[in-house]
Amino acid sequence: MIVAIANQKGGVGKTTTAINLAAALALRGKRTLLIDLDPQANSTMSFLDMATVSRSVYDAIAEPAVALSDVIIQSPFENLAIAPSRIALAKLEAKLVGEMDAHFRLKDKLESLLAEYPNVVIDCPPALGLLTVNALVAATHLLIPIQSSYFALEGTDDLLETFEKVRQRPNPALKLLGVLITMHDRRTALARDIRAQIQKVFGTSVFNTVITKSIRLEESPAYKESIFTFAPDSSGAAEYYRLCEEVIDRV
Ligand code: ATP
Ligand code: MG
């Protein structure tokens, strides 16, 4: 399974979901690769010290001679490896202009690694450009985090249009794994309304698991830990663990 976590809206919980879903899969004994495709490198920084990152996914995608395995770093956690990002990724679009295989670079580089990493989680940047398209072309599944907020559904049409385009040609096997409601506040009527609205639009695609607002989830990256080691008894840990189970059931 190769899950792309995408939504071109910024700050909706893509990175939080990518790092904790990857950590949950690793915790269940599954060899997992977390690919950070965002130049902001938030996933990378959530587990690694940037000073230890000399080469990134950028090098593997941009340079034919560099393999993805050359840039992968084992995280401090069992079963969890990371293909790190650096700000250089922001230059990729310009670098690949005119290259016929620009959209297929990640897919091609990932192919030989799937035996070693049966589970791959890709954290996408908040844009629908070349990086996100590379993720969707390489992926078997798309997971869309949607923040529980008044503007939650704004922009999802564009994301679904990109999803359909990728399915028409380069990757017909791509499936919508599900829509994940994040940063939900159970106490407010507005949040309940928004949840109902998201369910009306996406139906059974919406995961039963809802991620509630939690300071612990916000804090864990600062300590270079997933929620499972940072606050194993927190609601965030329980929710992301349940999400992982739902993901495994759906695949
Ligand atoms: P970007 O589009 O910039 O990549 P993103 O979609 O990856 O953002 P995150 O970085 O995961 O979003 O989350 C945005 C902010 O919200 C971060 O500060 C994160 O710690 C916080 N956050 C994410 N999920 C939760 C949650 N369930 N409860 C509280 N804070 C959260
Ligand atoms: Mg992010």
C-alpha cells in the first residue's frame, strides 16, 4: 500500500496524519517508509535533526543516478524509515520542465523499494503541482485530511478533479482510501454541523475515526517523536491507532 496524504489547503493536518499513520503502521510491526514530498520538510523535522540530512528526495527525483535508497534514513524508531525533504524540493518543478517523465519520477524510483517497504506513506505539500501529482501517480491510495472548520470543503473540488485526471491516464488503479476529519472539537455545534456536511458530501468515504483537537498532537514533533511514544495514553494516540486499523481494513 502506498498512501498519498494530500489536500492543497494548508494546515489541515496532512503532516500530523502522515507521521502518526506511518508510526502506527511501524508500531504494528510493518516495515514502513515515510516519504516527505513537502519542501517545508515538516515530516522530516518531526523525526530527524535536519543537520543529519545531506541528501533528500529531491536528489533522487531530480538526478537519474541517485536511487531513492541512497537518500533514505532509518528513523530512531523500529520499522520506520524516512525519505527526507529539504527546501531544494521547491526547485523541482523548474528543474523538470520539459522532461517527458516528470510526473513519473517518484513512481519509477519507488518501484524497486516496495519489497523492502510494503507500506509507504507520502506527505504532500499544500499545492496541486508536480510534487502532489508525482505522489498520486506513485500511490495506490489517496487519503484526504479535512480540517473541521467553516471553510473545510473549499478546494476539495479541485483536489478531486486532479484525482480523477490522474485516474484517467497515468494511474487508473488509484483509489480514494478515505476522508479524515481532523482538529475536530466535539464540544461545538459548528463542528458537529461541519462533520455532518462533510459526511453528506463524501458519504461512506469518511473514516469513522475522527481526530479531535489535541495539544499533545501539536507538541510531539517538537520532541522528534510520534504521538505513540510522546503521549501513548492521549486521545490523539488512540485516534491515530484506530485510523491505522481502519486503513488496514479498507486496503
Ligand atoms: P501544510 O499544508 O503547511 O503542510 P499540514 O496540512 O501538513 O500543513 P499540519 O502541519 O499537520 O498540517 O497541522 C497544522 C498545524 O495544526 C500544526 O501546528 C499541527 O501541530 C496542528 N495540528 C494538526 N492536527 C492537530 C490536532 N488534531 N489537534 C491540534 N493541533 C493539530
Ligand atoms: Mg504539512
